[in-house]
Amino acid sequence: MGIDRAEVKKFLRNWANTESKPHFAVLVEGRWGCGKTHFVLQLLEDESFTDRKPIYLSVFGIPDVQSLETNLFYASAGSLTKTLHKGAGLAGSIFSGALTLGSGGIFGGTANLNKIVDAVTSQLEQSSTNMDGALLVLDDLERCQIPMSELLGVVNRFVEHGDTRVILLANTDGLKDDHFIAFREKIVGHSFFLESDPDSALASFVGEIGQSDVRGLLEYYEQDIRELYNKSGFHNLRALRQFVWQLATVLERMNEDYRKNDELVRNLIVQFFIFFIEFKLDLADESASLTPLDLLGQYDEGKDEVRHVYEFSFDKDKEPTPKKRIFNKYEQHNGIRTVITVQQWIAILTSGVVDAARLNAELAQADEVAGVGSWPSWKRLWHFYEWDFSDGSEPGFWSDVEDMQSNLGCGSYVEVGEFLHVVGVSLMLAEHQLIDQTVPKTVKTMKSYIDGQFIPALTYERCRGVVERFGNQLDSYDGLGFIGREGAEFKEVLNYLVEKVEEWHQAWLRDDAGKELLGFLTDDWIQFIGNLKVTNHPSEQRYLDIPILATIDAGAFVDTWFKLSRQEERLVVGSLKDRYEHRPALLDKEGLWWRSVQEELMRRVANTRSKPRNVQIKNLVKHINSSIIEKWELRQFQEFSKGGLADVGWMTRTRIGD
């Protein structure tokens, strides 16, 4: 149980104002983010706390005693007010020009700081006298670069030989050396360890919000914010303060009608807290490092209308991912259906800027605003067991059934997750005889839909979604679990879907993928390379393990390749070298293809009259030999040596270009 902060305040008030000289400093300690600085600064801002001149200085990064004394001299030389150092700290006040000589201050005009420091060095001895009667707060003691033995001498001068009251703030977890122990025994007469105090801190943070209506809204939802803070487990009041200020900005930009929508505001607060604390500040350990971009699913990049943050679980026995652990921590087990698009959340988190027009336009489409009437019919039917038919909603139910079946007839369900929800809902309705079809007939209908409408409308992106996501164990989509997903009928349809999509995928790889890849070479050769190997550039890396090059016509490849600049022409081969170092099995099919490319290159030599260009082309042939063909031959020889089947024809034929 943490110490009572009211008792700490009472002690500090008596200690700061006593007529007798205590001749000791007070240490306020606690972990980073517990609110030490906030607690003490609140005391300094209280006019009734003390008549002493308050001076606050963070010693974070101060390199030596001379720098410390210089800063303290500037602070003590004038009749500084409490508000001078408020928030920014003394160093910020000095170097921002808040202190000036001449009328009313220390510096004047545009005087050079270094010259002034030299000029007043002789006066630094007067700082102890000037500090008499002051209340000095030295913060971030653990991050001061001055050796503790030297810092001891400075502080000791104030507490032993003057009437300065000194409060030291530190996270003593970072101060374990013998010098600090000696420092503490010599200087500190009393210490207090502060635990995080989110209740009073949150009320204070909210009270700092200037706009009254936003402040009132935050006061209304303080309990919700406290619960989220407790669930986070981080106990970092600095992070909480940042969140409150950023949240106030979002709420200030919202239309007044939306601020009155309790469900909308509550959900927005939950989402923003999770996204801000867990993805922007990333307070978890390094192994769980997340960024705002991680809010997007693997297959959602470039999609502007995504409103669901999720993490699929393929293996229930596997350790949850960092993202999944976050959902579990905040009891968002099916992911988060967002009130604005994920892309806008990312923009707010990364820039801190809130576009009011965009925010309100997207809030208008939120479920909490538009209501269930904006949902697709299958989604309302998914909630079938929650319907209260006593309110006369049965006609709406039958209308939704008809609409879903009509959309099936029109081939409207092309997204795999949505289609699987329709499968689950349809099987449920069939089981309860709420549609004309039986369960077996429904299974047959869904398979026919896959053959006749889903597969013909398939794209590569949706194909990847099936093969890589839905081909494994999957529980949900769009925040909702599939109805009957453990049932044999649902699994039969799912397995059939995966089988047909895989067939489509193989045909696409054979007939179309290579042509599309060749188009990348024309438009951006970096994108071409990035689909074949791991690179530092953003790319899809579709074909890391697929011998896709073998499907491309060698002549078409050379035609496209030669459209690049001569430098890029050579870089293509050099960049693909490590494709085969990391995945040598690709050479079993692509090795022969590269030989056919060499043959095509030599035909170009025979038909090209330019001798300089022929030299360049022959050099490309040799480059392919040294980078790729030699590896292919070695692999074939190794397979042959093991008694395996291998093409060893290269052993009896001359290598092209030699």
C-alpha cells in the first residue's frame, strides 16, 4: 500500500516553513511515471504552501558541477516568479530567453551566453547566499551525469551552510552505487517512496483541460479511463497525462451530437487508450515492440475503409502474439471494431493532428451512430438469438433472410470472411428450418456458389487471404466468430473453398503471375526484386519460395530487361544472387530457365551489329554464370552424388559464355 500523499504534503509544508534550519534535504523517490514531479510541482503552484521562492531544475543530462552551478546562479540571481519555470523547468526558461539581462532580468539584448558565463564566473560563489530562503527542487537525480560525490558537495553547501530547503526527486532503482548510499546518508534527512496515484492524478490532468465542455466530458468518463489504466498494468502517470491531452484534442474536434452519444464516446475512449498506450507509446518490453502501423492486418495495407483491428489465431496451443495479448488484456477477444477507420487512427497516432472534417465524416458511419440498420443483412442475422420479436421486428427478420439469399444469387459475397459468415448463418437458419433448404442442400448450394461465383471473381489478394489465413484454424472475421465453425458441415464448405482456391492459385501462378511480375520489372525493378527476395524496401515478397521465374518466357523477359538502364540491367542479376543462397531448391526449376535466358542473350549477340553492346551482353551472360548457374550446377552434382534424380547434362555440355 502506498504512502498517503496528504501526509507527505503535510510534512513538506512544515519542513519548508519551519523557522529552525533542518540542515537536511528531503528525497521523494518512486519509479518513472509514478507522478513524483507532478506531485511536487502542484505544491509549488499552491500559493499557500510556502512563501519561499520556488526553484525547479531537472538535472537530467547536466554534465558537470560548473554547469550545475551556472544554472543555479541564473535561477537565484533575480526575483523569479513561480510561473517562470512552470512546466518547462529552469533550463528551458534560460535557453528560451525567458531570463534577460538589463531591465528586470539577468541577460540583455542578444548577448553571447558563453561570454556572459565567463564574466559572471566570479559571482557563482554568491549563489549560496542568493539561494537562502529558496525552496530548491532538483529532479531526475538518477539521470544526472555529475558524479554523486561531486553533487553531494553542491547540495551540502545549501543545506549545511545556508537556509535553502532542498527537495530531491529520483527513481532510486537507477541509483544503486556506493556513492549514492553515502550521499543519501549524508544529505537526506527524510525520504518518501511514492506509488502511482492514478485517481488524484487523473482528476488533476482532466482539470488542466482548458475547454470546459471537453473537460466536463472527460470528468464524466473518468471511471472508464481509470479502469483502462488499471488494465494496462503499466502504472505510468506520464503516459496517462499524454493520453488525456491527446484524447481531449479528439473530443474537441467531434461534433456536439456525437459527444452526446454515450456508446460512441465510450468505445472511442477504449480504442484510443489501447492504441495510444500499447501501439504509440509501446510501454511493453522490447520483445513485444508494436507501432501504429501494426494496427493494420497483414492483408489490409493500402485499404482505406478498414474498421477492424484483429489478430487471427491459427493455433490455439501456440503462445499468443503481442497483439493478441493486448486484446486479451483489455477483454477485446474478437479484436476491435473501430469507430473511425484504422487508417485515420494511424494518422492521429503518428502525427498528433486530428482532421475534424474527416473525423466526423467517419464517425457518421460508425455502428454506434448509423445503428444496426447500416449493417449487412448477414450481420443482423448473426445476432438472431438477440432479436426481441415482441417489438414487431419479425418482418425485418424475413427481409434480411431474403436479402442475404438474394445477394448469394447475385454473387455479392466475394470477401472470404464475409462469405464464411454467410455460410455459418445459412447453415444455422437451415438447421432451424427458417429457410426452405435443408442443411445438406445448403452445403451443396454453398459449394455451387464457390464454383460458379466466388472463384470466377477471385483476385490474387483474396486468394492469399484464403490460402494463408483461412486454410488454417480460424475463429472469426470482422470481430464475430463464425457460427457453427466447429461443425462438420461448416468445415466441409471451408475445406472445399480452400481446395478450389488452391487450384485457382496454381493456375494463376502458371498462366498469369509471371506476366504480372514482368510488368513490375517494367514499372519498377525494385518491386520486381522485392517479390522474389527479402529486401529493405516495402514489397509483398509473394514468390520467396515459388519458382515463378520459370513460368516467364525467356524472350519476353530479355525484351523487358533490356528496357532498363545499363546499371539497373546488371543490378537485376546481382540482386537475385542471394535468392538462391537462402533458397537453393528454387534452382531445380529456375536454373534451367536462367540457361534459357543465356541462350536468348547469345541470340541477341548474333543479331546485334553493335560490338560494344555485344560486349555488355556477353558480360551479362558471364554474370549469370558466376551468380546463378554455378550454384545450380553444384546443387545438381550434390543431388547426383547422393544418388538422387538430377539433371547432370551440364557435365557434358559447354557452359554458355565460356
